[in-house]
Amino acid sequence: MNELLSEGLSHTPFIIASYIVFFVVLLADAVYPWIARRRLVRDLNTRWRRERVRQEKT
Amino acid sequence: MNPILYWFHKLGSPPTFYAFAGKLMPWLLVLTLISGGIGLYWGLFVAPADYLQGESVRIIYIHVPAAWMSMAIYAFMAVNAIFALVWRTKIAEILAMAAAPIGAAFTFITLVSGSLWGRPTWGTYWTWDARLTSQLVLLFLYFGVIGLYSAIEDRRRAARAASLLILVGVINLPIIRYSVEWWSTLHQPATIRLVGESSMHASMLWPLLIMAIATKFYFAWALLARSRVMVLRQESGKAWVRDMLESKEPRP
């Protein structure tokens, strides 16, 4: 790590930027299914609740 | 019926697949975090700097595994596309479509990290070199598959149309692989070989291989996570989905 900060100082921003891109892209990719599932479950529950109410009325 | 064949046949059923994927996912996530943690620590803090590239060699611990994944995922999609087109397997359609955004993510990482490695090493962020250009074409192919799948309302017809595009795009895989041999490129030829000796020292090769394994575990985890959402969406009209979501248990 010391070598990274001393000798390779000019390369450090490129290394840091690469790892940031790597983590940000994969994190976004990992979070997406979790958000999509939550949204889908909420929408389905709303739809089924509406259906139940409609059935109870008729 | 052969028990293994029977198991695969059973896995083709959406409820079985959904439950199986749910059980497998936590293990895959743990394996991703352990192997990724070891690989990153080794690559960033233990592995030596390269005598020519200096410290910028540390970018390869994410660049090379991401590049391998970008091609491997496309090949995986092509295999599933064949199953989707020939046998019309619903899970194969879902797996092929769920893999596309993950493949696009890895291809994007490959291009950006390669560009950031190229600046201190080659003196430029980008050149219309055969390897770089064919990798960019791969990213566009991924975008094409995602776009085509989103453009058609009927999910099953959309998956079959996108599967056809996947199979057409397979031609790009050997072009990427052999571009450094077929054309005179700025990108160096392969330093790691499956057959024969690799020209990379073991102190650098091991963290690279561990990162390659970590990205494979990540892909399996992300693929199952996306596939489960797609299964849920496509099967939302079925009784098993309603029973599962309305019951106290969130997962079967």
C-alpha cells in the first residue's frame, strides 16, 4: 500500500477510479432486483386487494 | 428417467425454480463476499507492482475478470437462447433475459477499467483497436438484447425475438477472443492460458484467478435474484404466486 501511495502516485487516481466504477456498477446491479421485487409485490398486493373489494361488492 | 435429468426437468417448473433459487442465493452471496474479499485484498495490498506497468497493474484484478465474465455471460445467454428457441423452455427464456443486464454491467466495467488502465500505460484512454472495438460491439449487443426484450409487450415473444438476436451476436465472441492474434493491436495478447504455461507470475496470477471465481459467484447470485423477480412477474396470475405472497411466509 505504501508503494502504491509513494512510487505509483500518478497511477493512484486511475486505480481508485477503476475500483469505484467496479463497485458502483455492481452495487447498482445487485440492488435493482431487490427494489424491483418490492415494487412488484406491492403492486400485486394492491391489485389483489382491489379484486377482493370488487368481489365483496358484487 | 435418469435422476439428474429428472431434477433438471423439475427445475424447469417456475415454482420449483423460484424456491430452489431462494435457497441457493444466500450461499452464493457468502461465497462472493469471501472470495471477492480475499481476491481484492491480495490484489491491492499483497501482490507486487509490475516492473513495466507499475502500480496500474492492480486494475487488471477487476478488468480481466470482468472481461472474462462479459464473454462468458454472453455464451451462457446463447446456450439458454437455444433452449428457449428449440424447446421453448420458460426458465431458459428468463435466464437468458436476466443475464443480459449483468453482462452489460461487466462489459461496461471492462471498457471503463481498460480505458483507465490504458491512460497511464498506453498514453490514451481509447483507440479503435480491434479488441477494444469488438468489446464495444459486445456492449451494444447487450443493449440491443435488453432493448428488444423491453420493446415487445408479450414477454414470451419478446424473449424469443431477443434470443434470435443473441444467437446472431455470438459471432462476436471469437472475434473478441482472437482479435489480438488476427490483427495488429495495441492490446497485448493473452497472458493467461488454460493449456500451457501462463506468462504471469504466480504472485499476480492467484489474486486474478480468485477474483475470476468471485465474479462467477456474483453472476450466479445476481442471475438468480433477477430471475426470481422475472418469474414472479410472469407468473403473477398463477395461484402459487398469490398463495405465497399472501401467506405469512415470504418465500415457499
